[in-house]
Amino acid sequence: MGDRTQPEQVSPEAHQRVQDSFGRQGLMAHLGARISCIAPAPATGDRIEAVGTVLKSGRTLTVCRLAVFGVHDDGGRKLVANGQQTLVRVDRPEER
């Protein structure tokens, strides 16, 4: 793998496609109010696996948990990051 210390830049067209797709997704009507992430170990393994769980989904607030594992081809898994996010629903303003 190449040097991943610098963030990759995307073209303006790709950026706009992603922005437009967010507008079509109901989940994107949420705005992250609080995000907490801890990386207790370096990511090692042949691939990573992320598992997200909605702990509480309400009319205004949604609380989610995330665990990221480094997975080896022999079946071994090691927790490399975990976090929690609280989302607040934000209604879009009326189109004029």
C-alpha cells in the first residue's frame, strides 16, 4: 500500500455527487450532535470489519454504537476502535 498519511483529494464533480446523494437519503436528515471514538489498538489484520448498532432511535435523538475489528484470514479478530454517536434530527427548511 502507498503512503496513507495524507488525505486523498477528490474531484469537485465527485464531491458534488456525494453531496447530492446525501440529500436523497432520509438518514442524512440527521446531524451528528456528539461523536466519541477510541482506538485502543493499531489496526492489524487482513481486512477491517465495522459493526454499527442503533441503541435508541427516537423522534428527535438517535444513539448509535460502532465497533471496528482487525480481522485475520485465520478467523482471529481484534478490536481496533469503538465509538458512540448521538444524532439529532434536523428538519429541512421549506423549499421556496
